[in-house]
Amino acid sequence: MKVFCLSIAWMGMGIVTYPLFVPLNGMSFGLSGGMIGLILCLPSLASIAFVPLINAYVNKMGIELVICCSGLFFGLAFVIMGFTALVTTSTAYLWISIITSIITGVAIAGNIVGEQALLLRYSTKEEREKNLGLFRAASGLGGLLAPLFGSAMYAWGGYMAAFMSVGAVYWLITPIIYFRLYAARD
């Protein structure tokens, strides 16, 4: 359970990274406030839309695989979002941002479903509240560290570094989390 807190914390960091840096880049492409707002709200909308679908298949796929796929999708979305620093047209930036926002929302939905399933399957009734508290604390810690880590990455390598660092680290931690959760299952 505690290793999953790393996933939750890093996802919390990524979720807060979006509103920190997307408006800056969106404005540099001349996007309207409404379009930037759409990009920022799409992860939440996609998450709401995909939770029921993921919930329907979590037992068939397995909790660990859902969490693993969510981590890989989350990392992919952030790496691709980092590459938007290289695009030259506002249309390309807008469409890539919309697609990656949806992928991010699907990943968040998978993590939410996985988190709840982990609590029910792996925690005893007495430990559930404590583990839920650990998950919430990890999410808050990720959100707290996002401005510090994100601004350091932005100062070091600009918009691309701010997003790609979140995605790359998520790709690094996802296999560790998957194998630790899979081993704990037995």
C-alpha cells in the first residue's frame, strides 16, 4: 500500500503541473482563455467519463494492471505534452493538448479506481481509514511539491522540462509500483 502512495503523490504533482504551465504556453500561442480553460478541464471531464468503464473492467484486468496502465498513460501524456514546446502552430498545440488532456483524465480515472480497489482488497477493515489517509496525504504532498519541482524544471529547461520530467519519472516508478503491488497480492 505504501508504495502506491508514490504513484498517488507523483500523479498529484502532475495534476497541479497542468494549471501552472499550460496557461503560459497557451497564451504564447495566442489561445483564448476559453480554449485554455477547455484544456484544463478535460482531464477532469475525461476522468468522470471513464471511471464507470474502468470500474466495469477492473476485475477482468486486475487492479495491478489497471494501475500500471494508468501510470504508463499518465507518463505518456506528460511526455507528449512536453513536446508541444516544439510545435509552431496554435492549432497543433491545441489538438495535442486536447488529446493529452483526455489521456491524462483516463489515467487519473484508472488510478482512482485502482486506489479504491486496493483499499477494499488489500486493507483490513481496521486499516482502511489509515490507508485512505495515507493516500490523501500523498496526493496533497504531490500537489504541494508541484510548484517547487515544476518551477525548478521550468527554470532549468522550460516548458518541455516541466512536463517531460513528470512523465519520465512516472515511467520509472510505474514498473516498481506494479511489481511491488503484484508481489503483495500473493
